[in-house]
Amino acid sequence: MQKTIEQIETKSLLQLNEEKRTKCLVYTRVMGYHRPVESFNIGKKGEHKQRTHFAE
């Protein structure tokens, strides 16, 4: 698969601005309260990736 110019430009822009970027935490509702996905165990992270996301 050949990379497009847009993909290459996007990658280089991300590399140039690496020091300006901040970590983004993703929270999800589990058993009535919100938890960061980062703190899940391996199985729960896999389950979260398999979920179907939708927009209302």
C-alpha cells in the first residue's frame, strides 16, 4: 500500500509538534461511574476496543 502525501504530511506535522502535545485521557462509564480506560486491565481494554461507537 502506497502512502498518500496527506498521510506523510500529517505524520511530519505530528513529529514537529510533539513537545506541544498533551496526553488525552479517555473515560468510559463502568458500573455507574466513570473511569479512565488507561486504568483497565488487558481484557477490559480489549472489550472496550470491540465496542461499537455511534453518534445520536
